[in-house]
Amino acid sequence: MDDRQFRTAMGKFATGVTVITTELDGEIHGMTANAFMSVSLDPKLVVISIGEKAKILNKIKESKIFSVNILAADQQELSMIFAGQIKEPRDVVFDRLDGKPVLAGACAQVACEVSSAHVEGDHTLLIGKVTDIRLEEKEPLVFVNGKYRELAGIS
Ligand code: FAD
């Protein structure tokens, strides 16, 4: 089993797409992530998995806060911006939820405080205690086999 085979297999798992946002010393930083999962209902916990090389990791460890923005089908460009797939710097306007930076127009904005961090291999799992949620009635962006997709024909 080589790295490519592992990546290809994991890419078969269709996911939504999120942008994780945090703020440190007045500066907002975002990163596209699909390694996101709900963990617990009582208390309300979620988990994200961030690579050790990602600049956002230390920022979240220091700020102890992050938001998960579940992107809508019309927000592929934001995913590409925060994944570094669009290189030219873009001005992105952020909203606030419970004082934390969030992206307007997302299907769901989930504001979190870091509850714990677990280093596993070359990623860190950050458990977030959910402090607030805002929802919009929109279709989600989908990612599978390394490509963006939109849901079609599902009711
Ligand atoms: P940077 O490379 O500094 O930032 C990423 C990009 O965001 C840069 O282009 C930067 O200009 C832009 N940006 C940041 N803040 C702002 C701002 N305030 N205003 C405007 N632009 C800004 N990696 C993981 O670790 N975990 C995952 O679960 C994961 N899932 C992914 C899912 C998908 C669909 C894709 C495409 C990528 C995923 N990645 C994941 C990879 C990750 O998104 C990239 O490696 C990312 O570039 C690493 O970000 P960074 O924190 O190092 O920040």
C-alpha cells in the first residue's frame, strides 16, 4: 500500500467542504478542510484534523477558538481561496458569530472553543466545544475523488 493508493481510497469518501477560520491578534486566518465530524451531542463537540505544516494550526492553538463554515454549493471559489488553489490574494469579508470570524453565505457556521488537541501521526485532531450555530437554507458543496461536485436530483 503506497501513499497514492491510500489517498485514492480516502478520496472515495464523499464529504462536504468547510473553511476553518480563527483570529489571532486581530488577524483572521482561514483554511479549507474536509476532515470534519460531529463528535458528541451532550456536550456539543466537533472534531477537525489539521496537518502539522498548516499555518493555521499554531494560530488555533494560541487563540483557542475556531469556526467551522460548511460551504454552500455556490462557494467553491472560497474553498479554492482558502486551500491556496487560487494564488492571487483576495479580499474576503468575514461576519461574526459569538465574536468569532465566520463566512457569510455558508450553509452552517459553527463557532467553537478548543476543548482538547490530540497529535496523531502528521495531523492534530482539535476537539471544539460548540458555543453557537447559525444556519442558512442552502445546498452544500460536495468533494469526492479530488473534485468539487454539487448535489443533483436529491429531494
Ligand atoms: P495558508 O496557506 O497560509 O492559507 C491558505 C490560503 O488561504 C492562502 O492562499 C491564503 O492566502 C488564504 N487566506 C488565509 N486567510 C485569509 C484571509 N483572511 N483572507 C483571504 N485569504 C486568506 N488540510 C488539512 O490540514 N486538513 C483538512 O481537512 C484538509 N482538507 C482539505 C479539503 C479540500 C477540499 C482541499 C482542497 C484542501 C484540504 N486541505 C486540508 C489542505 C489545506 O486547505 C491547504 O493545505 C491549505 O493551503 C493549508 O493552509 P495554511 O493554514 O497552511 O494556510
